[in-house]
Amino acid sequence: MVSTNMPPYRVSLAGLLLAAREAVMAPIRPCLRDAGVTDQQWRVLRALSDEGALDLGSLAAHALLHPPSATRIIKDMADRGLIQRAVDPANKRRIILQLTEAGEDLVHDASPQILDVLDSYAADLGTARLAALRRELQALIDIIGKEEARRN
């Protein structure tokens, strides 16, 4: 065993955040499976539903995906008729992505079950604690973003 003076991974910040993500998503995944989408595909659908039409880079950022992964996911979703691609009239090299009616229907149909799960988290944790957790997580993201900008 190597001594690093680091906490065990399972109680490190990264380990706890990953465990929390998995705990949050575990009850949601069956809903997504029933809808025929993966976690990543759901994030793409939600980003386009929340934001409207987006270019690939913006979509990847909103869906928290690496652009090469987003490209692969979008191709599959376009082939399934959930997303449509169009050339940006202002910049012919840019592709704009948006939900099709089938994509909108999928988000509409899957959302109630997912909202039930999310509502149960709020009921169990309490809305004030959940709101405080969201604020703290956003503050952490902001701090890390500022540190990253200073390093670059």
C-alpha cells in the first residue's frame, strides 16, 4: 500500500461526488430504459428541450459531454428520429440541432416518472437542504472554474 496522505477515494471529494451521482441516477435509469434512452442521450434531450436549438459545441457543454461523445450520440439520435440537424443559414459550416416531435414527445412522456423520483429526493432531504446543496455545488463549480481559468 502506498502512503500518500490522501483520504481514501470513497470519502474524497471526487469519490463522494461520483457516489452521489450514481445514487441519484440509479432510480432514474429504469425510467430512461423504459423510454429507450441512455443517461447521456437523456442529457442531450433535456439540453435541447431546455435551451432550444443549439450548435454541437453548445449542446455538448449544456449536456456535460465531450464533443466527440456528443457527435456519436447525436448521430444515433438523429438516426432514431429524435433530433434533427440543419445547416445554420448564417454560417454554412455550422450545424444546428433541435428536437423532433418524437424527441419532444419522449421528453414529455418520460418526465413525469423522473419528476416523481426527484420529488422523492426533495421530500426525503427537505427542499431547503436540497436547495442549499445545489447552491453549494454551484459554488464549488464556480470556484474550480475560476481556479482553472487562473491556471490557463
